[in-house]
Amino acid sequence: MVLKSLSGNSGGGRVVIVEKYIRKIGGHYASTNGGLGIKELVKFNDAMLAKQVWRLYIDKTSLFFKVFSTKFFPSGSVFNAKKSRGSYAWKNPGQFPTKAVPSKIVVLNEAKVSTMIDSESREWNVELLKNSLAPFLVHKILSIPICKTAQEDMLVWPRSRCGSYTVKTGYQLLYELENSEDASSSNSALTKAFWNRIWKLNLPNKMRLFCWRACSEALPTLQNLHHRKVIDSLICSTCGELEETTLHPLWDCTAIQSTKASLKQPLAPPTSVKWKPSRSDFYKVNYDGAMLKDSGKAGIGVVIRNENGEVMASLAEKITKPDCVEVLEALAARRAILFAIELGLQQVIIEGDSEIVFKALSGVCSDRSCIGHIFKDYKSILGLFQTHSSYTRRQCNSVAYALAKRARKSFLLLVWMESVPPDISYLVYVDVIR
């Protein structure tokens, strides 16, 4: 938007600079086809323009907002801007694709979301939803967690983990919208499946990036450097026998193979980690969540122990399966603090095995993320409640995880006072003696 207004309708100026920059990147293919996710310059430019719309909506204290709002939308937000004689950018600001939710009751056609929430229990009005909407929509809505306390509404971009709009996700949306109805060949389907496997490998990001670079012939091998006229010789400097292609150092180089063989020595056993009790004036509250396959449900497990590792109370609760694991872990953390409040405990340490949730509890996570509203609700519930957050490994959180999985066999909510279910009591014993 602003880019076009600065460059003029002729498309010159800064657009040319952007085009040169994109071409230097070298990734003109979508990420599912093995590239960096930049394929069409027009869509990339539109995605960058949408970033300015996002800035105008979010940051109302900036000089950028004050200048543009005075001229184009003095009495509303950027989404209410009307057509004017300004630049081309303002002819259709903020036009995003929307989907309507069909309703079987005319009364709900103009209703707000709050109509479907029970004001007393702060839960979805299941009866109203079932009588008004199709079953698959009811299931989708019930999987959305609701705050227990009143929170201010905010705009969230659902396609990014942080909840804020990014040029990358905007470009991906535009690309998907245009190609959603295009028929793809079996060859492109196989290529897409291959790259999806690469990006979903359970490896560190730098190793997945290395795999992508190797498959895309983007490594600085002697062959690639010679092709770009950087060096003259293609012979591997390590073995001095063959040309250094991408596959040579990985498979064919005899010198490197001997080094790899020497590295295949038995490693020292990993250092064991163990659950640590709280200090004498606090209780340790461990929480965890588990997705229950083929049931549309998820489980939450909470266990509260004192400084001696003795169980004060435990809980297993079955809930509607949320959209992602991060939301489930956030709900488990909130249920843990509510459980402690219900028992009248004032000083607790909340501990789980989700690093994302731990950062959110510590104030590092953005409030616009998919779990941001849950933690705003979490902090509102705390009030004068004295708590500390802690992060631990999964093996130190085995009791809470076992309780979460046990929710599959239980009713919607089960609570045990000063004990846990007999089939997982050995895990408590292991935590104490380990």
C-alpha cells in the first residue's frame, strides 16, 4: 500500500529495488516445492502492502498512523477507510477473504459471539450451538477455549504462531487462494510430499535447512563455486581424488568416511534428570496435556505435592480437543492454577514440560499468539496469588502426563485427595527415590 503510494502508479522506483532483491534470494519456488517461499513478485508486493495495513490497525501511537488516519479514516480504523482521490493503495484497503457461518436460526444471523457464551459459567452454550449450527461447526467452536475472566477483544492473525501478521504468511495465503482450485499433476504431488517430509523431520532447524540446501544444490561445493567462476579446480581438497559435488563429501570422499567411522564410538550415557520437590513453604503443581486419538477429546493431568514429594491432590479431566498442542498445554497450566485455588493453596510453583508455555508465563510470549488470551486470563485469575513458574523435562513430569492419558478411561472430571490412581502410584515413588 505505502510502497505503491511512494513509488507511484507506474511501478518504478522502489518496486524495482524490491524486484532485484527478490531475484538475488534465488528461491523463486514455493517452500513446498523446495524453495524459500517466494515465487511471484506481485503477490509478494501485495503481502508487503498488507503489512502496512496491519501496522495501521495495531500501532495507533505511531506517526505513521497519525498522518494517514487524519486523511483517510479520521473516525474509524483502517478497515473503515473509504475510497478517495489518494493513491491506488487506498482504493480497497484491508480487503481480506471472509467465510460466513451458516445458521439454522434467523435470530443468530446478526448475533455476536457473546450470544453463544453462558455469562455465568463462562463456557460455550452447548445447547444453543447444537440447535443453531451444523455438528462439524459445533465441534470446531467447542474446541476454542474461552477466558474465565473478561478480556478485551483483539485482532489476531491465525496463520502465524506469534499471532501477528507477517509478509511470509500473507504471501502464502495469497498463493494458496489462487492455486486452491488448480489441478496438480502426480509429479508435483510427489515433489510436494518429498519437501513436506524434509521440513517435518524431527531434527534441529539448521539440519533441515542443510538438507534443503543439499537437495537444491545450494551448498558451496567446489562444483557450484566453479560453475559461478569463483575457483578453477573441482578436485576435492580432502581426498584429492574426485570432483567435489554435493554427494561427494556426504558419500564418496574416502577421507571423510574414515573420519565418520571414528566418530561412531559409543557415547557416554546421558545425565539422568529427576523431579525436584519444592521448598518448604511452597507446593509443587505439575501439569500436562495429552491428545486422545480417535476420540475428539484431550486429557489434562494435574498433581500437587509438598516438599517431601507427598501427594496433596491429583486431577484428571477430559476436554474437547483443541486445535494444537500449545493450546492444550496452556489450558492445562490454567487448570493447574484453578485447581490450586480450589484447594486454598496460596504459595505454589507451577511446573510443566512445555517451553512455549513457560515463556508465556514468564511474559516472553506475545499476547497475540494462539495462547496469548489464555495467559492474559491466567494472570487475571492470579491476582494477589503468589506463584512461580518452572520448566522441566518430560521424564520429570511423568505423573502429570500419566494422569492426562488416564482421562481417556475416566469421566469428564476425577479428583483424588492425597493420592493418585493406583495404576500410576509407582511413578510418584520413582520421583521420590530417584
